[in-house]
Amino acid sequence: MTGRRLLVWRHGQTEWNASGRAQGHAEVPLDDVGRAQAREAAARLASLRPVALWSSDLSRASETAQVLADVTGLRVRLDPRLREAHLGVRQGLTMAESRAQYPDEWARWDAGEQVRFPGAEIDHEVADRIRTVMREAAAELGPEQLAVLVSHGVAMRLGICRFLDLPQANWKSFSGFSNCAWALLEEGQRGWRLMEYNAGSLPEPLLSDDLVDSDLDSETEATRIDSYKAPR
């Protein structure tokens, strides 16, 4: 029997994504590419039979979530705690513009300091609120059930690392997320594990001799293979 599962899904592309502008809490809708990405991803994710659907209340996330809701019949549960990191004065700026306007903050950042840009959140604040929602979503699941949480690239990376209790020094080792990509986490006998990261296709069954997966048996693998089949 597989454990509870959480799939954390990034929203589709926006015009600001395409032009390299930092979004944070700014309201920027999906563009046509983002809407197409959401439709394509939702058709795949629906085959995993989620039982719950949570989303950031920012429109680019809630619109992405609604596409999956339309396919599955689930209600979107909006939660502002799933918002992107607030980027303060950086919101609306490209990286070049931000570095030109705030050279002192960027110099400290480049030197490895934890920097709070004016008006912004810092990493552990974002990570804590995302982890809280992930824990609440997981607490409502039964064995083998899946919840989808729609969020944002920075928030997802930080929140997943915090949820897995990874040391903060290691968080920078994880990449960002592509638009409409997701991470899959699954509960095993020894706790939660990261099964897929920055994925854009359905999870493959785990066939491994790694001792960390010793709680999986052949019947479990057969169940995985059946449940992960994409619809024809």
C-alpha cells in the first residue's frame, strides 16, 4: 500500500515570466501559453485521481488550479499562505533593473548573506507558511490519497525543503520550477520522500534496489504502475 501523496504544482506562464520580471505578490494573469500549459498538465494530473485541490489565491495560480478542477470536479480551496514569496521592492523589475537599483543588497546576497530586500519576506518565513499548508493538506488524506497544491516557484522550492526538514544551508542546492511543472512527495514507512521534482510528465513507478525503498513490495509496484497509467 502506498502512503499519502502531495503534488505541488507551479502555475502556468505569465507575460512577466516571459519578460523576466519578478512577480512576488503582484497580480499577473496567465498568458495564452500559460493557459495551454495548464490544460495540458491538468489532463495528465487528473489521471492520478486527486481527492483535494488547494491553491494560492493569486490569479495565475487559481486559474491554473481551476483548469484541473474543471477536469476532476474538485473544488479549489484558495489559501493565501500558498502565495509566492513577497519580493518587496523587486516586484515588477527585471534582474538587471533590480541589481542596478539595489547594488548594496545584491552585493551582500552574492557574498552569501541572507538579505531582506525592502518590503520582502526572507526564505524561512516563506518556507514556514508553505510547510504549514502542506501539513494541513496531508493531515486530511487517507492512505494512497493525493492532494494537489498549486503555488509558485520560489515558494514551492523553499516550502518543500522545509517540509522535508532539510537544513537551510542545502535549500540552494534545489533548482527552481518550470512553469506548470510539479513535485511529488510520498509518505513511506520512514517518513516523507521526494519522488519527483520539477517534473512535467507522469511519475514513473519506482523500481529500485535502494534499501531506503525496502518497504515496497512487488504488489505495491504493480499498483503504482496501474495507477500512473496516462489516459488513452
